[in-house]
Amino acid sequence: MEHRRLGGAGLKVPAFSLGTATFGGSNAFFERWGQTQGAQAQRMVDLCLDHGVTLFDTADVYGTGHSETILGRALAGRRDDVAIATKFGNTFAEGTGRMLGVLCGKALSVWKTAATAAVATLYLAQRDARNAAIIGTGRYALAQLLCLATVRDLREVRCFSRDPAKREAFAREAQAALPSVHVVTADSARDAVRDAHVVTTITTSATPVVLGEWLANGSHCNAMGQHAPATRELDTAAIRDADVFVDAREQAFAEKGEILLPIAEGAITRDHVRGELGCVVARRIAGRVAGEQRTVFCSGGTALEYMNLCAMLVDKARAAGIGQMLDDGGNDA
């Protein structure tokens, strides 16, 4: 495979990847384009343009448009053949770099996030968990509940979000999707969480939506929404009083406010994080070991999760004969 070197550091990358550049992630983009790193981000764009990059992916899954606007300003007037994309997934053949598929990243993100929480619940929640709470009723919430229902025999789900109309609408949709589960709304996050065996937070709140004092002994909590250093969905007590697992240690210590803020407060140390979910699945470390144990899974999402999901979906699409085949002059995509 042909490789080229980028920049003074001599970064070696496959030539096939030079057609796109990722400038995003819900936090990385704004951090890099902030006042302290704006000049560096501009140099990154200039470097990509100098090496023939014509497609930039902001990876802005939330679709607010802020990332695209900022990047568009940086590219304005430079070239007329540059495109900006938002959160898509590509798969490439191992060894040759031939493109195998292009997938919609926004759809991937919803189901990838839900499936990750379900795996955490499978390995960390009590086996007889029956009652669940969902905090947040946005477009990610229903998938969270549907995936959760595949790993536990749910009897009741209590949901809460700030907008009464939205949480009522979510409850109706969830009830229709899971007729065997009693889905109800709660008047507060505290009421939703009370005595729940499994709690999932899937919000964009910058401040805690669940307090540790609300969580029952033996409960498991998935913190799936925020993943920025200064924001969190769970308070310090929820983390301090639980065995905490993450999807990637390095990422967690770089951007998970649920972990970084208690460390800064002196409430916990880095050793409080028991390990990565993958190590639990592989039986390298123990997950739940006692009925009264509280567990928390803090997720920020990883590129590895997306890569494996994309590869799996492309294989399944080929086997089922679905999807649109594109002729790009040699690649089968």
C-alpha cells in the first residue's frame, strides 16, 4: 500500500486515507478550535489542503451545525472542490485499502451507543434486574431502551426529561415498541431512579441529572450522554460509591467529567476506575461480584466500536443483498 508523510513530524498515513480528514467529535472539535488552539487547527486544515484532501468530516453527531460553520469559515476561499460531511462511516479492506462501504454515521451512533450500554448492563447489572430508569428522552433514548430489553427481562421503565410533552410522547412510543413492559413517566429524575435496578442517563446536561444518594444498593448505572472534562451526568457520590468501568481508560481520563471532576475534588483517585468493559467481557477482570454492589459504566464511545460495527454491517448487507452498489472505478462500495 502506498504511504505518504504529512507535516514536519513525518506522520505516515496510507495514501487512500488522504482524501478525507476528521475535524470533530462533540468535544475535540470545539477544543481545537477554541481560542487557545485555533491557530493550530487552522494549520491542520492548511496542511490537509496542501496534501490534496478534498473531504472533511466534522464528526458532529449532534447535528447542531456549529462544527460545519466553523470549518466552513476556515475553508472559505481556499478551494472550490472541498466538501464537508457530518458523521459518516467508511470501511476499507485490510491490506489493500480498497473502500468497501459508506454508512450513515448518525444512525450508527444511535445504535452503537445503545448496544454498548446493553453490553455493560449484561455484564454489570444484577441478573434479575427488572426495573429500569431512563433519564433523557431524546432521539437516542428509544434505542437505549430497546437494546436494554434484549439483555434483561424488564417489567417496568420510568422515564424523565425536562419537557413534559416530550417525555409523555417518548413513553407512548416506548410502550408501543415494548408492549410487555410497563412504561411510565416520572415527575422528577429522583422519582424515576428510585429503586431502579438499571439506570441509564442519555442527556446533554452539563450538570448532574442523577445523584448518588438516589441510587439503590445493587443498582447499575450507564452514563452515556456527556463526555467532556467539565460536564457530567452523575455527581461525585454516584461515582465514589460505585465500582466504575469505562470503555477506554485513556479516553476516560482525558474527557469524562464523571471521573475527572471527582479526581479534582480529591474524592477518588485514578485507581478507582476498575477497568475497561472489554476486559470484563474477556474475563480478564471481574465485573459484578456481589448483589449489593453498585456499578457504573462511563462511556465516551470509541473509534474501535464504530470500526467493528461498520465492518459487521457491511458483511451483513452483502450477505442479505441490500444496499446500493457504487462503481468508483475499481472499488466495490
